[in-house]
Amino acid sequence: MYPSLFIVEYNENSDVPGAINNSYVESYTYSDILTEKTLIRYFD
């Protein structure tokens, strides 16, 4: 659910079709960061 939310936000901000591709990449990277943070919290 997190990745989809990020993708929607970036798509809304970017009106240019070419920017959508970049938005997807960024959304995935942000989702990865969130997962990493959650894993770190579990370890703590």
C-alpha cells in the first residue's frame, strides 16, 4: 500500500508524461527506505 500511495502523489505533482517514469522510480526508492527504517526499528 505504501508504494501505491507514493506513486499517486508523484503522478499528481508531475503533469509531464516523461516525468511519470521517474516518479515511479522515486516512489519505489522511498518505499524501500521506509521498509529499511521499519526493519531497523524491529532490530532495536
